[in-house]
Amino acid sequence: MAVYVARIPVIEMRLDSIEARLNAVEPRMANLEGLYEHDDKKLEILDHEYVALTAAVKRLEVHFDKIEADGLRDRVRLLEEKVAALERNRLN
């Protein structure tokens, strides 16, 4: 029994050391947790912005595809008119 009583101060010293180290680590862990929450919020904002930008780009693609198609249709119409005029001139 004397052996166990002699070990208690050693255990108490170790526990005190561990407790001191934990007390030193706690503020750092709290700081890391705050940084994580901050970064998580920013990531969520970026995710929403990505979705909005992707949707905007798709709308622009549709819009410009329509403009490009309209432009090509006009060019083809003009070319057809020129060809028809050339054919009329050749036949006369």
C-alpha cells in the first residue's frame, strides 16, 4: 500500500502538467474553430456566387447564340439576294 501512496504525488504532477498543456491548447483550438467557421461561411458565399455566375454565363450563351444565329441568317439572306441578282443579270 505504501507504493500506491508514494505514486499519487507523481500522478498528480503528471496530471498538473497535462492540465497546463491542455489549458495552453484550448485558446488555440478556439481560435482554429473560429477560423474554420469564418472560412466555412466564405466558402458558402463563394458557392452561391459560383452558382449565380454559372447561371448568368448560360443565359449569356443562349443570348449570344441567338444573336449569332440572327446575324448568320441575315448574312445568308443577303448572299441569297446577291446570287439571285447575279443569276437575273446573267439571264438578261
